[in-house]
Amino acid sequence: MPEVKLGVIGGTGLYEIEGLRDVEEVKVKTPFGDPSDSIITGTLEGTGIAFLPRHGRGHRINPTELPSRANIYALKSLGVEWIISINSAGSLREEMEPRHLVIPDQLVDRTRNRVDSFFGNGLVVHVAFAEPFCQTLSEILHQAARDAGATVHKGGTFIAMEGPQFSTRAESRLYRSWGASIVGMTVLPEAKLAREAEMCYASLACITDYDCWHDEKEPVTVETILAILAENVGTAKEIVKIASPRIPGRRDCECAHALRTGMVTPPGLIPERMKEELAVLIGRYLK
């Protein structure tokens, strides 16, 4: 298996990446169960990558049911340091049109039923999350999107909602009043877990529709989303192809050291079983 530093989590409609060389299919066992699917590793434009279809091939897992802890842990165990997350989203702003892309820089968590931490049960950890997306990786994605000829918006607040139902009109208008840019169901808890795992995480959000706030547009339907997603998938793949060789060999962002000051529980008080299960995440701080 090639050395992999870049992980790609594919969203709805993105279940594979063409152009991979030295392809292997890897099944990873984790303390949190099985990931969404087997992980495909290989090289793309000379860069080792690991690709994971978020919903499983064939789209079998809904957003609330996603095994996010297993997904992030599995990528971490393979050596991944950078994660490009492909997310579909509804627009909350007139100027952010369907088929446009957004590289968000902020998050609001409106999920309710998802486990969003690796820790607890004897190990207390508080990581900084003021900047939820890696600024270095977000800049790489933004420039790659421009180079791919896409219409891309840099920055914006991503509302992460629970789903699987779409927003009510009142919710959609509330999110607009908050100044949010897009709304979707999948970027959390991935972003929080990636930060706890000291991985750089950025979102490439593909706008599929105006959320239901827009009086002049029909309310969102699955048919509309899937049709536009089919167009966005090719663009997303091209952006990943352009971005992959631009991933730095070394990291100097705060993502890489998130646990350095985040672990509150002294090592001597951490349960031994937890030390073993989470060695991939915390091992270097226990020496």
C-alpha cells in the first residue's frame, strides 16, 4: 500500500475517483466499529490518497447513521493527515447559486443525535475549535477550484443540521437571519472528530439548490439534488486531482497539535483499555 497522507471523503454521488494508480481496497477495523465502506488507497498525481465513500457505495447510510468515529479513526490509522470532505449543501444566499461551490470557514452545529467525540469515559479532552476548518487546506481547495474553472465562493458559515428531513421554511429563514451561507447534513461530527485526531479537515461544498427560504423557487426535492449532484461530481473530482499534488509535506497549522494542550486528564489516570484503543490518537502524548 502506498504511503497515504491525503484522505478524501466522498459525499452523495461520489463513490470513486478515476485516475488512481496502485489501487488497493483496505478493510479497517476500529474500536468504533466498521467504517462506512472499504477504503480505497492509491496514488493520484503522485500523491498517496485514501478514498472513503461516506454513505457507502450505493448510498446505503443516512447522515444520522454515519459511523463518523470509525471513518475518521480508520483514515488516521492509515496515516492520513489531511482530509478533503466533499459535501452537498443548500444555499441560503442569493449569490450562491446551485452548481456553485463553497469553501466554508465556519460552522454552526444543529445536529442532535450524533456522537461527536472520541473521548470521555475517563479521559477528558477539550480541543480548540474556533476555526473549524484547516485554513491551509481550505486555501489549497479554493485555488484548485478556481484553476478547474468552477465558480467558487471562499468563506461562509455552514449550518450542519440533523436530517434526514430537509429544513422547514421557518428554519431556513432563521439560518439566513444568522448570516449563514449554506446548510447540509454531513460536515459534522466529522470536522470535530478530525480536530480531535489532529487531522487537517476542509470542506468542498457543492450547492445543489436554494434551501426552502426562496419564495420564487420550488422547495428542494431529492430529484433536483441528484440531478445537480451528477453535474457537480465531475467538477469535484477534477478539483481533488488538481489539489492532491499541492498538499504540503509538513504541517505547521494548529490542527497538527490540537491535543497538545487539550488533554486534561493526567496520563496516569487514563484507563488502560482506553490507552490501548486510542493509541492511534493519543499515543505520542503518553510517552
